[in-house]
Amino acid sequence: MKNEVRALRGDRGLSQADLGAALGVSRQTVNSIETGRYLPSLPLAITIARFFETTVEEVFDVDE
Amino acid sequence: MSTNSKPWYCGRWAVPATAVLAGVAYLVVGLVGGQRGFALGGFVTMLVVAAGYVLAGRYSETMKGLLDREDERINALDRDATVVMGGVLMVAILALGLIEIARGDDGSPYFELAAVGAVAYLGALLWMRWRR
């Protein structure tokens, strides 16, 4: 499943480590989510969407 | 919103403390059984393992995640690796039991261990079925 996490993070000038610290996960996990190797749980997906002040559907392409 | 539910037994020091407790158990049973080499060797080895966990947790994100249990992806990796370990262990136990049968023995203790594994699996399945 494709997602916009890398683009949203880049827009805010955050590193993967910064985002990981904000979400309470490791830098590796942020990288895995961005590259699509790891699909986050629903609570983490919602946390990511809220962090970027958007919706889960806007962050994650559920049709992909 | 929490992204994981951390049980009380999954604190940061749970794994090192378990290693130390295992070392103490080795020490006690070794001394009780009159095997000082096993007692001291086992105790020191498990202390080194506990220290290794703590030190590795400072340099490795994965090890840190395994210790503090706060990263859902690392928790999932740990869970999946445990499933693989359980599967490999069951295959090995059954294979060793069959070898014992082929040698003319009764397959003990391997088939008893396999039975414990089967009961544990069914118990866990029923418990989770009831909870989820």
C-alpha cells in the first residue's frame, strides 16, 4: 500500500528520527512505513494522520 | 492514542531480569546437584547475556525496541520470530521422537514435549478466541 508519509515528513523538514520520536516508534519503523515494507496498525495510522493534521485516507492510499 | 498495549511483564528490565533469574536458577540447581562448573558457568553466562542485552539496547534500535516494547513493528517482529521458533522446535521434537521410535525406544521424552506444545497451542487458541 502506497502512502504519503515521506512527502508529508519532507514538507515539514523532519528527519525519520524526528518523526519516530514524535510517534513513539523507531527511525527504522518510520523508514519501513515510508517504503511500504511495514503496514502500521490502525492506532498508529490514525496517530500519523493526526500528527500531519490530515486523514488516514489522505496519508494511506487504500485503493493501491 | 496508544499504538501498543504493553503488558506489566514487558518493562524495560524484564528481559535482563529474566536472564539474571535464569542464572540464579542455574547456580542453585548446579550447587544442589554438586555440579559447581555448571552452577558458576551458567550463572556467569547469564549475567553476561543480561549485560549484553542492556548494552546492545544502547546502540541498536531493534534491541532497544525488544527491551522497552514500545515499537509495534519490533513487537510484531518479535512475535513472528517466536512463531517461527515454535514451529522449528515442534518439527525438531517430532523428528527426534521418530528417530527414538526407529531405534526401538518409546520416543520419550520427545512425544511428551510435543504433547505439551500441542496442549499449550490449544489452550492459547481457546484463550485468545475467548478474549478477542
